[in-house]
Amino acid sequence: MFSLSPIKIMVIVAVVLLLLGPDKLPEVAHKLGSWWRTLKNLQARVESEVRQAIPDLPSSGDIARIARSPVNLLNQLADRVDAREMEIAEEADSAEVDDEAPLITRPSPAPPTPREFDASAPPDPSMN
């Protein structure tokens, strides 16, 4: 990227004064200011609409920091994962598990009841 030293800025201002003259300079500065204000308002509107659509989106400053240092973001995400894994391990250690008790208990079926002998019933042919 280029850098603007104070000497370069003074040269740019001198060239602009020579090209525009003192008469038109306030007029052009006013137009540039109004365009800049319009651009900023547009940016604010777009950002507010995006924030309404995606409320968990990081702030603009956070996004700029992420763009400047993606390695830092990866380190933060790795730290979060490590912290979450430690929480899960601590929860597993603190939970008491009884190894002797079955995990699923089913009711035992009732024993079959013997049929009472009915003399009036016809004999079962399969019993012969």
C-alpha cells in the first residue's frame, strides 16, 4: 500500500487549489462531504439490516480484527473447543455411574396361571 507523508499531502492540496481555485474549492468540498455522509448513512443502513437478519454476527471492528489476524481467530476458536472439552470431561468425571445396576430394567413377565379343569369342556384332540 501507499503511505501519505505530510509532504505528499501538501503537494496534493496545492495541486487541488491550483486546479479548482479558491472560488470552487468550498463548493467541491461541500459536495464531497455530502457524498461521504450519504455513503456513511448507506453503510449504517446496510449494517443494521444485516444485524437484524443475522443477530449473532460479530461487530464490524471484530470482523476487521479477524481479517487482519486470522491466526488469532483460529487460536481463540481452539481455546473455546479445549475449554468445552474440559467441561464435558469434568461433567463425566463428576457423574456417578452404578456398574452393578442394569441400564434398562424391564418388568419380568408374570408366570403362567394353570388352567382349571372344566369337566364340561370337550377333551382336547391334541392330547391323545
